[in-house]
Amino acid sequence: MKAINVGVPTFAQALVAQGAAVEQVDWRPPGRGDPAVAARLARLWGDPAVEAANREAWDRLTSAEPVLVDLRPAGEVVPGMTRDTILHAGPPIAWERMCGPMRGAVIGALLYEGLARDEREVAALAASGAVRFDPCHHHRAVGPMAGVTSASMPVYVVEERTRGGRAYVNLNEGLGKVLRYGAYSQDVLDRLRWLERILAPPLARAIQASGGVELRPILAEALHMGDEGHNRNRAAGGQFLKLMAPYLAALDPPAADLAGVLRFMADNQHFTLQLSMASCKAALDAADGVPGSTLVTAMARNGVEFGIRLSGLPGRWFTAPAAVPEGLWFPGYSAADANPDVGDSAITETAGLGGFAMAAAPAIVQFVGGTVDDALRYTREMYEITLGENPVYQVPALGFRGTPTGIDLRLVLQTGIQPLINTGVAHREPGIGQIGAGLVRAPWECFVDALAAIDAESRAAPQ
Amino acid sequence: MALAVAVHPRAYHDSVTLMQVSAALAAAPGVEAAAVVMATPLNRDYLRDSGLLDAAAEGAAPDDLVIAVRATTAEQAAAAQARALALLSGGARDTAPGAPQPPRSLTAARRRLPDASLALVSVPGPYAAGEARQALGAGLDVFLFSDNVPVEDEVVLKRLADERGLLVMGPECGTAILDGVGLGFANRVRRGSVGLVGASGTGLQEISVLLHRWDGGVSQAIGTGGRDLSAAVGGLATRAALRRLAADPHTETIGLISKPPSEAVARAALGWLVAGGKPAVACFLGVDLAESPPPGVAVAHTLEETAWRALGRGGAPPALAPGLSEEAAAAAVRLAPGQRVVAGLFSGGTLCGEAALVLGDRVPTRFVDLGEAEYTVGRPHPIIDPTLRAQHLLALAADPAVAVVLLDVVLGYGAHPDPAGALAGPIGEARALAERGGRYLPVVAYLCGTDDDPQGRAAQTATLRQAGALLAETNAMAARLAGAIAGGSR
């Protein structure tokens, strides 16, 4: 006899005394003790339609094959992109409410696009409604930190080979005073121009010459090498550079500044962050839109609000105020200087990387704080709220278990465990850059609201 | 010689895992050679040289997984293939430092125990249905001990269970025995060929204990919860349980026991018994089925009779054990004229109900079921904690109308570790108290248990005898004994 005991431990003890195998659940009231939440959640358990929907969403998520096929200006490839569209990270937000770093990035982008000549013109332009602001997520794209993407910026084109979708993401500028942290000085604009004119063209040709770069094997190997695909990307960066270098070197006509391009890719510790993000975005978009599924398909922040999206309720955001991450501060800075959580990079956690894969990257604790045991503990905790173990991304330290993948709304609400994200933290003032790194949890209210929406949908649906 | 080669596109596994699986396959019965490798050019050469390559594997890509087996027979090759898949999908063992935390949900627990068959749910009522639904969703039968579960939820749960061929035992189910393992309050009894279905905990306990005592045994004892045979629920769990027993190869005879249900549902239940096609005994305590029972179904009016008939015995169980009628007479003679009432203090609801039925109105009775809700608010059930019963016992001792006290003492898993020991002192005090009031107070006790129970029936019997109690062999007999004492005083 093999049994599971939920409740009074004496039942389990009696079974063990009779030689049965028992797992005792460490139970506490679901919904953190809110009876309305518990009652709605109860209806989602044991529902064959939900189970089937989640199986379908899981299959789509884990069979997705993201392949890097091109690198082109956003205006040419991103659906719905126009000259006066500015994409940003996180859920929708109006110019007036944007946080410091995002405002700075918007200013930088409008200057870069030549739509304005200085800050005042930008402010007038933004406030006038002549510029359209929209989440990257609404255009099959993602962007780290402010995530600001404009028409001239080169974006990776990632094709999801299994179901045929596409995902887009800009190039990583490096660390320090960069656009994604809200800097918009001449240096920043010059670098953006360099990326557009000197780095992107040869890299695009190299990608094309390769016939397409499969991203999952790179990430899988990187996890074996101590990366987690969000805040530790060195191994993936090395692998990608090894892969691309021969194609870059063989280009005919040659790259205008091959040495410069190679040096940039080599020096940029987070060069492949965007590729991680786009892989995850492609896979999660493939799993989106399965009616009845409680799979979380996005976690994203705009520096003011944190939003989640659900496969069974496509197109809808469930938001709550974004928190300031807890962690380690660079010398001279503290939590008082910090901008609240910002960026689409939590898409990596949503697909089983980043904070969820921390046990594969114990060195991350030097970055976000804590001990190596903490890194193991966090990954183990995330197994409690996910649909399964990733078939491709594995953690050597846990006996090559797959990473916890596919956040199930039901399990978050059942256990009270919020998804964990590790993240860089920006200064709240635009243009200063990163001031630390740490851990943050997706807000509880997002999941409670999503549950209420599912419940309302199922009540409204014809029986 | 049979070659079985399977190609799994883009199924990545690390090389250590693959080597371990290959080694496991090589040791499988009949296997001459086996390889589990990614189809890189180097590995394809190796497969070719080892005679493990076929056309499909020839065309495999480097990120495809090849499982190749050469065995004596095709069946052995196929079995080895299946084993490889099971090992690869079995999930890696987490052997890293730091203890893995206990699972935080039933779903997580299920993943750690993939061949679990049952969930026991005893969380507070408002959360119980949700946990039961989660269990059903995970393909588990549910032993639902929790009470305060709304009847609407019970119906939904049992319908969900029906759709999946699963059982919901409860709500408020306190007793079951599945595959020889006791759940909740249950006695350790011999495995045998009688399958039981019951809405009542102590009803199942008594019948299972008597089957054991009379050299029979229990295949399964399935609780249905007290409300199952009501009109609202319509016997859904009873029907599901009877189906299980009908299909169970270890079950030859079926016993169905319940407190008074809805008459319509009772008749339906008899129909389900007949449909099962196995000889059956039905005991609806307190309900006289108007029509004669269908063929193949015997009707019993007591729990002891249910066990008796289930074992195929003719006649009826003995009314009183040898020597007991003399003991009854000896006690009756010592009663004072005012002592007329049989006062029952019970821990088991059905045992209480049966005793009341057995005595009818032949003698005045005053029965208290200390397991009722009013007595258990904020305190453990009397089967676990004898304190309240001891207090009531002393109160009865001071009552000049009481002729005899009748007690059930329930043993088994979940019960107090030494109920006889806990009652011995109060029994002695009560009798002494009555004596100071000029009255002789006999105490009749029935031990519902077996020698195999953790408490040990033999030892418990000795303790009660030493305390001065008169012991009967069945709950019904104990009632008859008490009635003989009280009635014989006239």
C-alpha cells in the first residue's frame, strides 16, 4: 500500500506501523487561508478539462524548438511595429506613470530615432500621443530592464520550429550606463548606432550562413556549465561566440570591424541574455491560448507594476505593484536608491531558467546574496509550483533533474509559494545604471486576481 | 536473434544517464547487446560495428536518441526497450546536500510517490473537498475523514470519482481496510474472502473483528461515509464500492452495513448487491425491509449476524456465551428494587445503536453516544480519549435508577493505547461509589478488537475482568447480557 496523507499525522504513523509507504504533505490552508480563494481553487482541481488543457500547454512548452534565424531592424520584422511605436517591458503603462529608467530609455530611443532633438521635445512628443507606447509582449517581443525597443534597433528573429511562431528581442548593450537602465547620453546613442551599423550586419549574415542556431542545446549545455540563463550567462556567451566566430571570420565580403565585433561579444558577460529571453518567449507563446489551462505564460515588470499572463486567458494581464528586490547593493547604494522590479527577463523564470535554475548556478549567490545551500533550496521550492521537470534543461547538482518548469497558477495558490526571480536592480533615477542585484517574488495579488478571472470565465461559459 | 531499435527525436539525456541505462539493459534477460546513445556520427559507427544499427537509426540526427537492443527473442528485446524508456523517464534522484523539504501539496507528494493509490484527507472541513478533488485528479482513491463537508460537495466528489473509477470514502469516514491495511480507526484482522461496505465506522470494526474471531477474514472493508445512502447522495460511494468488490478476485462474499438509509436508496443498494453476482448479506440496522430480500442476499438484523451469515453459518450466533446467564442471574439478584435502567456509555455510534435495537423496550434504557458532535466539540473522540466517559460513569454510579452500565471498548489503530487500563480505575471507583450508596452496580463491557491489535485483546480482557467488569463476546451479546441483568431483577 502506498498512500499520501493530508492532515493529521497520526493517520500516516498508523500506516507506517503496518508497513505501508506514506508521503505526508506539509499542508497549510490553500489561498493563504482566504476561504473565497480556497473555494475557487477547489473547483480547478480534479477538473478533466483543466488537466487536459495543462497537458496540452505543457507539451507545447516543452516541445518548442527556438532557432535563431536572423537579425533585422525591428521595423522590418516585429508585427505591428511602426516608426512612431516604442515598445517597453512589462504590462501596459502610460508615459505619465513610467518609472525613471524607462523614461530615460524612451528619451534615448526617440533621440536615436531622430523623432526628437532634446529632452523637452521628447516630453512634448510623448505627452502629445504622437508616440505609441506598447508592451513588447504584445508584439511577440521581450526586452530586459526598460526593454525599450524602437524601429531602427536590430532585433534577433527566433523561429519556433515546432509550431511556427516567432519571437523578437533587441541586442544586449553591455553593462554600466546603457539605454536599458535609462541612460541617454551621447555615448549611449553612439553605441546603439554602432550595434545597428557595425555589429548587426555581419552577425546577421553569420546567423544566416549557419542555417539557424538551435538555442535549446546551447542553454542546456550552459546550465551544465554553471549558467542559469538570466543573471549568469557567461557559459552560454562563450558557446555562442565559439559557434559564431567561424561564420563571422568567413564572411565575404568581410565584416567591417571583425575584431571589434568579436571583442564586444567576448567582453559582454550578458550577450546571450536576450537569446535566453527570446527562446523562453517563443516557447511560452507556443503554449499560450489553450482554453482552460492554468499555465502562467508570462511574468513581466514595467518598473511600476508586475504583471502575469495565463495560457487559458490569452491577452489579459493580472497586475500588482512591483516590489524592490532584496539583495546585495553596489558600494554607495541602498534600497532607498532602487527602482522597483523592472524588465521582461522574468520570462526566463517563467520557462524554467533563471531563479528556478539557481541550483545549476551556485556562483549566482555572489551576485544576489545567500549561500550555495540557498541556491539548491530555491530550485527545490520551485518544483512545488510547476507542472513538471524540464526535459532538456537539467541541474547536475540535483542528479540531473530537469529544472522546475511551467508555473501552475493552482499550485501557487494551493501552497502559498510565489515564483522566485533573481534580477539586477536599477537606480530609480534614469541613466545611473545598475546598483545591485537580488531576489524578488511575483506578487501574490496577481495570482489571486487571475484565479478570480478564470472562475468568472468558467461560470459564464455555457455548461 | 531479434533486433529492436527505436529512435527518439531530439530527446536529450546526459551521457552519464545514458551509460547507466545502457548498463541496466545489458543485464536484462535475454539481452546480448544494448546501446542507449545520442546518434552522433561517432556513435552511429559504434552501433554499426556492434550490429545494433538499422535503417531508422542510420538516418538519425546527432540530437536524436537511439535505444538499440539485440536479444534472443523479440519479446525480450521489446521488454528491454520498455525498461529503457521507464528508466529514462523515471526522473533523476536528487542526491544533493540538504534534506529535501516535505511536499507542500498533494500534487507534489504524488510525484514523489508515483504508484500511490490512496489519499487520506483529514484537513478542516472547508478545505477537505478541494483536497479530495486534487487527489481524484491525481488518480487516487480518497479516504475522507474530515467532517463539515457540505452535501453538495460530497455529491460532486462522488460523481467525479465515478467518472474515473475511483472511490471517495466519506465524508466523516473513520474506518476502512484496503489490501490488508487499516485506515483510520481499524482493527488488525485476518485477510480473507469477505468484502464489507459500510456507512458506519464501528459497524465495520465490529463485523471485521467477529469475522476474524470466527476464523474468517476480510478482503476489503470500504467505508462510504454516513450520508452516502441518503436521498441527496443516492448511494454513489456504496455503488462504487460494491462494483469494486464484485470485480475483486479476493472477495467471495459481500456484506453491506448501514444505519437507516433512505428506503428507496436501500432498495437500490440491494439491487447493486444482486448485480454483483456474489453471495451477500445486507444489514440495514433498524430498518425492516418490507419485501423479502432478493435471491442471493441474506438479511441480518445485527452486526454479529452479518458476520455469522457472511461466513455461511446456519442458525444464529449464540445468545449468551456459556456461563454468562449464570453470571447475569447472580448479578440480578444483588440489585436493589429501584435499579431498573440499562445505562449505556458508548464510544462507537453504531455499537450504541445496535445495543439499543437489541434491547428494544424490554427494559428501560438510557444510552449516550459520546462520539456525537455535542460531546466532541473541542475534545478528542472517546475512542481516543476516555476522560469524558470516566466522568459520565461516575455520574451514573450516583444514580439509584441504574441497574447496569454497558460499555463498548474499542481497540485497534487510532484508538487509545490502553483503553481498558484507562477505564479500570473509573470502573472501580464507580462501583465503590454505588456501594457506599447501598447499591450493587454491575458493569458489562464489550471489547471490540482482536489479539493482533496493538493493544492486544487478551491483555485488555484481563484488565477489565480484574476491574470487575462482566465481558461479552459481541456487542449484541453485551446488550443481551445487560438486559438479562436488568430484566432479571424483577
